[in-house]
Amino acid sequence: MPDTRELDIVIFGATGFAGRLVAEYLAERHADSGVRWAIAGRSLPKLEAVRDALAAEHPHVAALPLIVADSGDPDSLAAMAARATVICTTVGPYAKYGAGLVAACIAAGTHYCDLTGEPQFIRRMIDAHHDAAVAAGVRIVHCCGFDSIPSDIGVFALQEALNERDGEPAEDILMFVLGTSGGVSGGTIASMLHVFEEAGDPLVRTVLIDPYALDPADAPRGPKVPSPMKMRHDPVTGWWGAPFVMAAINERIVRRSAALLEGRYGERFRYGELTRMGRGVTGAMSAAGLSAGMGAFMGLVALPPTRWLLTRFVLPAPGEGPSRQTIEEGYFTILLSGRRSGEEVGRVVVTGRRDPGYGATACMLAESALCLALDPLSSPGGILTPAAAMGAPLRARLDATDVQFEFTSADSA
């Protein structure tokens, strides 16, 4: 990408909850880096208010450029995309508001990253735009937050370490969520609910059911994998695992990475995710309880009447999110266990400071945008994953911030 663009990065959606956190991250962590960035959204007065609030803490952003753009206005999206090397967007649900920006970025030769966790949207972008993005050399990178960077870059880091140490990757990787603390915003809830709204479409249901739905159409189909919505026992660690709410998107992203990275994960690579619930009877009972609770919640949001009631009276509205204290005190720890022939051969532990969905996610999305804008990357264009697009350079950036990846030898204790 030539360095003739006016801006390195534009944060689109900066007046929303997640977008403001990304802007705060850049203002705080990259004040002296020389990064040229701007914030964008539909309302100039709201953008001015965000900039004023940032400048009160970080005076160097007092002259931060403001860009008015609307997801429903193709001309404004085209004009915004033409000004930057990378558009970093937090405007969701992406299935409702994201397609026009992807098209505008490809047309302008501008890289793109987002926070979507909507598999049906990603599948549409692959079908509609992958070939054009390849031809244009444009990297369109979805899922650059808690879904799915810890999973995707964690698997990448584990496989790279095993390939270097042993000359071969793990055949199977099982991810366990060991602990998290944080909150949820209305924007995240809105994106999740929109997936259920679209699930009445048979094509969308196919994507939501197929574990390899995001793989390239010509990729060999991978081995059979367990359902991410069922509890199970892992004989290697002895842990019982309950479903992890983000497994449905994370697993598909990791499998797409495996296909795009063309054999670096092995020909019969398998991947799954669970929430660790402990060992023995107590672990089994805890896993059963969480599984039942998740199943009940999914059943409620799948039905339009109860979905409306939850949206109206229980769940946070778009624009709302966790408190500053919740964000700052949050954390996450996940473990990725690599196996060959049923034996553990290595682990990667991923740790994050601050709330996983907001504090840590702001870090991951901002560093993804910086990586796309500034780092020399060898990946081709296309509708990509974090690992396939950025791999080792993104891991190196994150290791120096709030999210770290540590490889260790096998230890099932």
C-alpha cells in the first residue's frame, strides 16, 4: 500500500461504545508514534464531543480529523475509504450495516478490520468479495477482537512453535477458557440477536450449522468435530468442559485460517473450544448446569416474542456498556492444548488485562489496524482471518501490550 494516503487509520463508529474505547487506546498508547488517524461517524456534533473528551485527557488529539460518514450512504463510505490506508470499524450488526463499507474499501484499495462475530455476514463477504479483494491486494480482516484473536492467533502461535520445535504441528487443539471477568454492551447483544433474526433463512441456518462454513469453497473438508453446544469430558486434562459462547464463530475462524495457511496446521487438523468446569463429579455437574443455562438462553432468544421481551426489559441497549471499573478490573485467561495421537505435545496460554470484550478488545482491534497500516506483511489480499492476514507480526504487537501468548511444554497436571 503506497504511503500517499492522508491517514493511516480511520476509526469508523467512534461515537459508539466500542469505537470510543479504540479511540482512547490510540490516544493513550500511541501518542508519540506518529500514527496519522481520524475518527468517523454519522454525527459531526457527536464526533466533536468524542474528540473534546479525548483532548481533555490527551491534548495532542485536539486537532484530530473528523469524518462524517454513514453506512447507508455509499458516497460517504467511498470518500472515507479513499483517505486512509486502513478502515477500522465498530459499526454493527455488520450483517445490517457492514457490507457497503467492505465494498468501498476494496474499490478504494483500502485495508479493513472489524469486530464482527456474525458467521453469516462473513460468508456473504467471502462469496461476494474475496476474489475482488485478492485481485486488489486488499486485506479484509474480520473478527479482530475477543472473537477471535485469542483463539486464532493462539492456535497460530502454538502451531508455529511446534513446527519449529518438532517439525510438525499438532493434529488436534482444544481451547479451554480458564477464567474471564468483564461485562457486555448493547452493541454486542444487538449483533448476537441479529444472527437469530436471520436464522429463519435456510441459507443462514446452513452457515450456522456447518462447522466448516467459512472455509474456501475448494478446500478439502476437515474431519468430523464435536458440537460446540454440548458439554464433554477431555481425557487428556481430565477436565469437564461446557460450551463457550463464542465457540461458534471462533472455531470457524480458526478452521478458515487452517485452510488459508495451506497445510501449516496439518492435513487433518481439528479444533474445538470449551469452558473449563473442573474434574470429577463436581466438574460434570457444573458443566451440565452451564450447558443447560446456555441452552435455555439460546432457546429464549431464538423465539421472536421472548427475544423482544429480553431486548425491551433485560438486555442492554446499543450504546450502553460496562462501567469503567468493570473494564479496568477485567481479565481473561485461556489455554490451548495441542495433541498428537491423543498425547499433549504443547500449550499456549493467552492472557489479557482488562475486560475481554471491551478493554482487551479495544487493544486487539487497534493493534490489528496498526499492523495492517504500518507493518510489512507477506499475506495476499482477500477476505482473511487475523492469523492468515497478520500472523507473527500481530502476535509480536500484542505481546508488547495487554494481550500475551506464552508457549509452554506439555503438562496435563
